[in-house]
Amino acid sequence: MTMVDLIVFPSSYFDTKKVDEDLKNEYDAALLTGLFETALFGYKAWFEEGKLKMNEFPNREHQAVYRGWMMQPEQYEQFYHMLIGKNIRLITDPDQYRLMHLFPKVYECIKEDTPAMELFPLHSRIDVEQLKKRFSRFMVKDYVKSVKGTEFPRYFDPNITQGAFDRWMEVFYKYRGNLLTGGICIKEYVNLKCYGSHTNEYRVFYMNHEIATVCRNSGQGNYTPEPPKDLIQKYRNLESPYFTIDFAELENGTWKIIEAGDGGVSGLSDNQDHRQYFRALYQCFS
């Protein structure tokens, strides 16, 4: 793989010459390493109008990494090909992005170590009685995200009725809105181990099939155990050059994969060292 020497960021919504405010720490850290050039594309023009606008374009081809907000797979595919026309080739092609961004795609690769799941078309009526026969408790998300942080229940148990579940699904669709992606995933709900008030979750960034960073990802203290090394190693060679897997410790002390994602649209963990992250990225792709 060619060396990565460019990081592509979205601009501020209000000023195309400045990086998106929520990504400024990453942008600054990438520059401070002295290892990368950076490029900005207009946030508003791209995400609202589908137009790729950049202040300047490279005069030679660069191998690049995208750090920014999620895109629908079709939107990412357009982005990828438009950037090639601007001398920027992202390391993650559209098929690789789709594999890691849409959970049912990667589920087939990780199902030995992740809770069970069933899929349903968008807006279809889901038979809750059938779900209760398979799952003692279950949670709802689309192919990409749940709606945690809202009043939508974290999980449903055997007490849920068909009518109540149908009403909750209306709430789900309202919250996901135009971000709704793919279909509906019904996932087995598992009990995570808590240390004080925090669960024990870790985000692992895989870069060029190397384990680049392993970071606590749920606000837990530094004394909590890490995922088993053999479990982390097991998923190094998924069909993407740049992705994340989130591991969580269960109440019984075993570990499960609870999420996976494309590396370019996966956030860094709280308190993660940004400069160390970009140095790791450089080393893995050099």
C-alpha cells in the first residue's frame, strides 16, 4: 500500500477555509506531527448540496485518509470518485466502506463474537411475538446506528406488546429521519459489566491490518481489564484497510464485539492522544 501523506477533513459549516470545529483538535494534531498535509472540502456544499468544493487541489496524486462525518454508502462512493479526479485517492474504497459501515455486512465476519441479530426491511411491521421467542431481550438500530440518548428504550423485554412496539418504532423512525440507513437490525441485548457507573468498552483502530490503537471508550478508569489479545488479533484481517471494532466486557467476564465501523468516520476515544493516533496512522501506512 502506498504511503498515506494527506488527511482530508470537512470544513467549518460557516467558513470553508477553517476545519470543522468538532474536528479541530484532530486537524491540529495531524499538522503538529509534521507527517501529513491536510485538505478541506466544503461541509455545506457537500452534505447539503452534493457538490465537492475545495479551496485548492494537489498537483500530484496523494494517498489519503478521510477523517469526518458519516456518509450514506452511495454518497461516500461519489465522494471517493470525485476526489480521484482531484488527485486524492482515499485508502478505503466504496466496497470497503460499505462493509464496515453497514453492520449486517460485517456481521457475517464477526458473528462468532457478537450478539445474535435479525434483519427486517424498513417500515415493515415486525412481529414482536416471534422476536420474544428468540430473544429474552432485544434492542433496535438501523444498519448504522441506534437512537440512544433519547427516550427510546435501550432494550425490550417479554413484557412488550405488539401495539406498544409499533408505537416505539414510529419514534425510532422519527429520530433517525433522513439518516435512516439500510434496514432494521434487531440485536440480542447483553448485560455489560460495570465498574462504578461505567461499562468497560474499548475501541480498537485497525490500520493496514495492524492493531494501531486500543483505547478505553466508555469513560471507565484506567484500572479496568483490556479485551483479550487473541480476540483483538482475530479480526486484524477484515477486508478493509482502516476500520474500528468496539469490544465490551460482559457481566460474566467474557467479551463481545458490540460495534464495528469504517475508520474514517469512527471518532477517537475520549482522552485519546491525538498526535499519537496520527503517528500510528503514519507508521501503519508507510
